[in-house]
Amino acid sequence: MNAPSMTKPLALVFYERLMPGSQLVNRLQDLGYRVSTASELAAFAAQAEKEGPMVIIMDLTSDNGDVNATIKSLRAGAKTQHIPIVGFTSKSNKKAQGAAVEAGAKLVAVDDAILPQLPQLLEQALEVD
């Protein structure tokens, strides 16, 4: 008998790029997470507040908005400030990596490392400071 899905932790994932976004969703599911996805930055903070995920994973590359402003908004929200945020972007995008940490992301990974390192990244992100 399967345990109800509500016992699985929820990961909220923002991505616009199909790769590695869809692969990330599959990997999270393989690791036992329920996954909710979003591709609209404008409504992301409200979605996070409503769904109350255990962790947020965000693609730092967006053509439709400012991901770092969304991270700051999540950090400022009473219902979302405690949720760890893991960002990911291309290896060459050092500026986005630094800006995401400054905005409030707990960890930032590069695209080619996030999938193989996901279990360790989640463990590190979920550690209580």
C-alpha cells in the first residue's frame, strides 16, 4: 500500500528552460518529493506562500522577470522567509550566482552539477543554521 502523497515533502521549482528544468522535476520525484512547478515569476511568491513548500529551486535565468527580486520577495514574506532557496544557472554566469546569494538564496549550483549533486544540495539546503 502506498503512503499518501501528502507525506512526501513538497519542492516548488521555477524554470523557463526545458533542460535542465524538466530533468530536475523528474530527479526530485525520484528522490521522493512532490513537485509543483512554475514558469511565471510574477505569481511565484504567491504560489510559494499558498503551497508552503519544504524547499524552493529556481532557475536564475529568466527572460520574463527578475529572479533575484522574487528571491528577495520570498525572503521578506512572513510565510516564505524560512524556506531554503537553491538557485541554478550556467557555469559562466558568475554575476547571477553572486546576485542570487546576495538576494537570499541559500545555495547556488551550476546547470551541469545540479542533477548529480541534487541529494547533497537538498541535504545542505535543509540544514538548520
